[in-house]
Amino acid sequence: MTTPFRFTLAATDGRARTGTITTPRGEIRTPAFMPVGTAATVKAMLPDSVRATGADILLGNTYHLMLRPTAERIARLGGLHRFMNWDRPILTDSGGFQVMSLAGLRKLTEEGVRFSSHVDGSKHMLTPERSMEIQRLLGSDIVMCFDECPALPADEATVAKSMRLSMRWAERSKAAFGDRPGHALFGIQQGGVTPELRAESAEALQRIGFDGYAVGGLAVGEGQEAMFGVLDYSPDMLPADKPRYLMGVGKPDDIVGAVERGIDMMDCVLPSRSGRTGQAWTRRGQVNIKNARHQDDPRPLDEGCTCPACRSYSRAYLHHVFKAGEIISSMLMTWHNLHYYQELMAGLRGAIAAGRLSAFVAEFHAMRAEGDIEPL
């Protein structure tokens, strides 16, 4: 008998929530941060290392995987979990955002999006039905509806038209997803920064009925203030007994602000991408390991951190291997960043459970305001 997909709330503090998403492949503690494994790998990390940072779930990318190595090939090889050696839950996005941002020539119609691959220029058609088929072939645990995500700022008429198309596509996604015990389908709320459009979208999604709901169309250039403005009301438009997922967010202070406003799940390439470019996220804010001030510094990135980079290596070493272009630089810096993000999530979960979130958030901001330790 397949374990049913379910969401259990354990505690709330203000609008913030902590709980558990249960799937056949394991539990996801919320609020959860999902590292991004775009092409069936979290760059510079082994799956066991990602798990060791505290991650319960990874995100895979429909657009990239359909182009290379193809969903059909992954299915023949036993599905995405076996292919990438990750036996815990995987969420796959629908491909809609990447088609809009990465693909070459594209033509949007009611049916879907016809586009040219950014890899080799080959022609493809992505529709709600095809997106559901790809995600089924991949075998992901949480499937996202196919939607259109217009870049902000955009005028209200454009946002409204796009949102209504996404709602029609959501209905088609639900029909194509079918009955798949143990697998979940999430709807995606759109509507830009307009409360009336967000409300219309939330109502349309709830009429269709989903296992979870995402707040989409944010973190696309509107800035933190506008994003928080939307999060001040949009999560409350979605069912309280289902997970709420904010797509593509973000920086540590974005995450804290989103959790305060009732978000349960987030993903972002930032910790891994920053790691590869020599940026470390710490409790004292960002550290740029490229800077010459670190070249003679025997201290760790963050004295309170227990990741391998901080436990066993100095800032001087991390500076050296980054400057030398050594692969270990990406490995250690990415591990540190993912560890920091998961530690932040654990701290948020504990604070919500203990009813002391506001104190936790105040400490978080105060520590970041202090800035990095003084140079030697």
C-alpha cells in the first residue's frame, strides 16, 4: 500500500507554520528549503553530501531534463531518483519559467509553447499534457502545473491575460495528471502584484483542487519590497491545510520574511551558484572569499558553523583554491552555503514550534547587521 501524500501542521506562530509533508519516499520538514538539482545534480555536490546538510527534498528541472538527456531516457534507466542516486522526495517544476527565460525563438498559443532548445536549436512543443507526461516519466514526487510566468514589471492587462491562461492550463494539467497515488500535483497562483488577480487565481485553483499550492510569478525582478507586499496577503488566499510553496526564493532574508508570512517551501539556485563564484552566506551576512583580506586569515568562514569547509579549512585556503580555480573551491563553498541554509530552516522550525519566532528573527537581523568579523 502506497503511503498517501499528506501535510500535517504541528505549530503556528503568527502567520508562520511548521509541520511535515509525508510522501512515500520520506518526510519533508517544513518550512523546507529545496536545493536545486537542475540537470539531475546539485552542482559540485554528491547526493549524500546534500542530504548531510539537512535537505529532505531536491528540485529537478523539467525543461533541462527534457532536452538532455530526455525524460524518456531517464524513464528507461529507472526514473530520476535512481538516475541521480537520490532516494528521497523530488519536486519537478513544469518547465514554463525556463521556456520563457532561456529558450530561443518561442511562440505562445492556447495549446502551449513552441520553442527552440538553447542547447542545440532543436524544436519542441511544451503543453500542459506534455509537461505532465515528462514529470511522470521522471517519476517526481511533487509535480508542478504548467503555467506561464510573465516577467515583471508588466501592465495589469498583460498579467491578467497570462494568469487566466495559466488557470486554463492548470485545469488541463490536473486532467492529464490523472490518479497517481503517492504523487502530488501543485497548482500555481499567478496575478503579479494585484490583489484582485491573485484572489481570482486562488479561487480558480481551489475549484480545480490540488495537493499543494505555489505562489508563482514572484522573484522575477519586482524587488523584495513588492514581493513581501504580495506575500502579506497571497498565502492567506490559499488553503491552510495544504503546503504553500514560494517558487525561486531566495536570499536568507527573503526566506525569513516569506516564512513569517506563512510560506512552507522554497527553492533557489543561490546557495550553490554563489558557492561557485566565491560568495559565502553566513550568519553575519555575505563573505566574498575572492577579497585579498582573506589571503593570510587562518580563521574559518564562520566559527559557529560545523560544515566541512568551516571545520577543516581556513579562509586563507578557501581564498587560495578559489583564485587557483580548483574544483574543491566550488565543493567546499557550496557545501557551506547549503549547510547554512538548512541550519537557518532548522532554526526557523524550532523557533515556530517554541513560539519564539519574533525573537529568532530579531537575532537573525541583528547578527547580519554586525557584518563580517574584523580583518586580521
